[in-house]
Amino acid sequence: MNDRQAIIRDLIAAVMKARKSDEIVYQSEWLGYIPFGVYHWVECQGEDVSGDFPFGWSLEDLAGLEQMGFLKTLEAYENPDDSFDREIRYRVCG
């Protein structure tokens, strides 16, 4: 686990405790062409909770947290016509 993943883990853990929840949802979508691009965020109970995540965080950081057992994928959807349109629901285990 790198420093960025540790920060994300701690922020998610704090949100889970405050909201008494154990699920988050990663979402991404394509906003258009340059200067716009792919936008992604993490929600808990329908509200974006990733605003304080470190700059440059990515889905790979969540995959790393899953590999270490902090997250578990419950459901994943990727639009077959748009690979940037994704939704992944995780259970927070740690």
C-alpha cells in the first residue's frame, strides 16, 4: 500500500464511521472532449465523498485497497458502448 492509498483508506474509514455505512460506490463518466475528459468519484449513500482524496487518485488505488482486503467488490457495471461509464459497488471490510 502506498501513501495515497493509505490516505484514501483512512478517509473512507472515517466516512463509514460517520455515516454508519459499509458500502461505497465508484462511478466514472466521460464529460466530453478536451479540456474535459473522464470524471470519477466515490459516493456513500448517494453523496460524493472523494473530494478530499489525494490529487491523482485512480481506480487502481481502489483496486489496491481491494487486494489488501479493505474493500470487496459487490457489483460492477461497465457500459459496453462506453468503457468510461462505470459503476462499482464495494463493501468496506476494514
